[in-house]
Amino acid sequence: MFDPNDDAPRSSAPPPWIITFADLMVLLMCFFVLMLSFSEMDAAKFKLLAGSMNEAFGVQTKINVKDPPKGTSLTAQEFSPATPEPTDTNEVRQATVDSDLNTLDLGLKQRLAELKAQEEAAEQQAQRLREVFRQEIDDGRLLIRHDGTDVVIQLMEKDSFASGNADLEAGSAPTLAKIGQLVAAMRGAITVSGHTDNVPIRNGLYRSNWELSAARAATVGHQLLDVGVAPERLMVTGHADTQPRAPNDTPANRALNRRVDITFVNGKDRHGGWADAPPAAAPGEPAAPAATPAPPVPPVP
């Protein structure tokens, strides 16, 4: 109410806070309008929006932390929503692809199954060899084991080599002849590897255990060649004390480590790059065809 006695001028402008309040109301109105428009989105609009979000961010699937990382195929990476099905609630449900069924995962399972079958076959072969060499195993001259998919005949130092020497003892000749005849009748690559304990050699014949282990492996390799094993199937290596079968802390363990391993390498005809190469042809003769994969090792007679 105007007071005629009040001489002070009065302003007709609104208070300053009303501007901020009006802006807030406008923003709230826009927010609720957007919320209303989203609540009325149909399935077609949702699929379009989901496709755009997939191109920008991809689709995440829930996996267990304990599972190892898995590869995926190009097809599994593509996002392809299924046709929405009507539901009682206002939501869209989408069928997804199980990541465990992608191409790479199936290939890994198949490979693991093949390796398991090969290991079981190697164990069966090792068991047949144990029956053939039962007397030599009981005498402590041989050990037979399977290493993954390979079968190993372990020739011990006892009755085979004198200490610090690579010459075969006379008593080991029948055993090696029996092994050689068996190897010659089979197919596949053969590795002959020499091993020693960790006691340094102290004679003038060899400079180190490296030379001793290699010389013993070469001696056994020559015995196999003498009974008809093809030289291209053989590989001779010396490992000194780098691959022990037991700790070198007792005389019994050191004796276990002094050995020559004859390994049947399953799945290979030859070593190295010669596995699939045909033999060289003589001058004027046609080249031989490429070698075919080796069949399963026949049962030991």
C-alpha cells in the first residue's frame, strides 16, 4: 500500500532469486518430458538405439573370473538381436549366444580331446613294453615310462656303462639288440639322449659331463643303426646333468640320473624339417612322393 509520507523511491523489479527458480523449473519440466518420451519407446526404436550403442561400445557378457580368457570368432562378435517377444511387463528381452560355443573354443576342446587320446595310447604302449622287458626292468637295467604322448625306454648305467666311460659293457648287448629289433620294426622318429649326474668327471677321456653324455648317446645310437634302424629317424643329444629325474642328493638318486633315454616320438616320421619332405631322388629318377602321416604304432609283439 502506498504511503504518501514515505519519500524513498521503491523498485518494481522482481527479487533476484526468482530468475534462478524459473530456470530450475524449466529444466525440471524438460527432464520429465524426456522421461515420458523414453517410457513410451517401442521395440523398433529400442532395437535401433541398441544397434547404435553396440557399434559404439560393443556388447558385454558375464563370464566367471576363474575361467581362462577365450577367443571368439568373427561371427560371434557381431551383435544380432533376436525378435522381441511380448511379455507381461514393458520390457524387451533378447536371446544371446553362449560364448562357450564359439569356433575357437570348440577347436580347443577337440585338440585337448586328441591329446588325451594320444596320452592314453602312449600309456598303453608303455605298458606293453613293460611286459616285453619285464626281466630287464626287474634287474634294474631298464625303466619304461610315457612322457606326454611319447614313450621313453630308459637305459640305466647299471651293467651298461662303466663309471666315466662311454663304452658299452658286454652284459648290455642282448638288451640293446632286443631294443633295436623292436625299434627297427616300428615307424616314427627316435631320440637318443644321454644324461649324467652332477658329479664332475675327473679323467682324461672327456672334458665334461656334456661330452660323456653325448658320447654315451652316440654309442647307443650306433647300436640301433647296426640292427637296421634308418639313420634319418635318429637324433642323438647329450644333456649332462641338466635334466635330472631325481635330486642329485643321494647315491641312489644320482644312479637314477645316469641314463640314456630312447624316446619314441609319436606322430613324426623324422626329426626337424624332414618330417614331411620326400627323400632325395637319384639323378635321372623321378622324385618320390611326399611322406604320409605315420599310422598308430603297432602293438609290441
